Amino acid sequence: MLDWPGRLATTVFIAGCDLRCPFCQNPDLVVARDCDSQTLSELFSHLYNRRDWIDGLVVTGGEPTTDPNLLGFLEAVHETGVEIKLDTNGNNPDALSRVLDSGLVSYVAMDIKATYENYSEATGGRGSWQRADRSIRLIRESGLEYEFRTTVYPRFVSRTDLPRIAESIQGARMYALQQFRPQKTLASDASGVKPMNPDQLVECASACSRYLPTITRGV
Ligand code: SF4
């Protein structure tokens, strides 16, 4: 009930990622590689058996666009009649473009990790801001429902950064500020970082609302 706004969804996590965000809260998925066919078979049974009351499938990760079989997988899910939401880090605009053009996905959520100055450090990927920027434009021009979102990891995203990010996507459909949870992180020292005070996060959302509708999550 949380992964797709307003919908009841099943969520599938695709292993593997092309970034290394120190604050990543799914570190096991970032380095994992294998997914056995038994698991896929169970997933499709689950979808067929529940397709009358599940609204959709959320495909998240890791980073789904790193999987070379993503389009085939999405086609197979589409055939079940279940709608698809894709979560992406926007680091592979070519693969994202193919997904957007396929007509298989109904909703896209893309992470914006930081302002452009901090992007490489926040993602561990050189040139990641340029790729993210291109993906932002592709998503905005796609005609699909979408949202942008930022996990507020205070070491890379400050209270003044958030309205700047919002301004950079001014007029977009929706922006979500997600509270950082330090319990389990990719970089061990990230788990010692204190999350932003909830009141301050709400204030930041209010400041971002000058540019586009903004909500908070996990506060
Ligand atoms: S938070 Fe970063 S490292 Fe973790 S899955 Fe998302 S893009 Fe990959």
C-alpha cells in the first residue's frame, strides 16, 4: 500500500545496481547478481492468482534497468493484465527510454540523489548527474504518470539543497522527500548519520512546494 501511491501493489526487487550510494538501504541487492527461475515462477503464479485484486506490480531494485532481460520481464508481466510501476535511479537513460517507449509501464518513480554539485559523491558514479538530468527530461516528456523523489541523507542533501532540487524540476508532477533510515546502509559509516529532524523535513517540503507539489514519506 506504500510503494505505489493510491494502489495496492506487489513489489519485486531486481538485483544489481550501477551506482554505489553510501546511504543505500538495500545493500544486499546492490551486490547480488542471481535470481532463480523458481522465484520468477512463484512471482507469476502470485500475479495470476491475485490479478483481480492487485492494482499493480512495482519493479524496483537495486536498479531494474541494469537487467538485460528487463523488457522481456515487463512484457510477461504486462500479459497478466497487471499494471507496472518502475522505480529507477535514472543512471541509464537509453534503457529507460526503451522502457518508456514500450508502453508497458504506467508509472515511473525516479530518484534525484542530490544537487548536481554533490551528485557524483552521492552516487559513487562519475557523470551520473548528466545521465540523471537526461532521464528527468525523458520522464517529463513521456506522458506517463511519474514522481521524482529524494532520500534526504543529510551528509549530501542539506535543507537549502532541497528547494534548489525542487526548483530544477519546477512544474513537474510530484516530488517526494523520503526520510533517511540509518539502520542498514551500503557504507558502514552512513549508518551513523543522524536523519534530518522531522519538523525540518516538513519545512523543506513546504519550501519545495513553491515549485511543484511536494510530500514527505517516512517522517
Ligand atoms: S540507493 Fe543507490 S546504490 Fe542503492 S539501489 Fe538505489 S541507486 Fe543503487
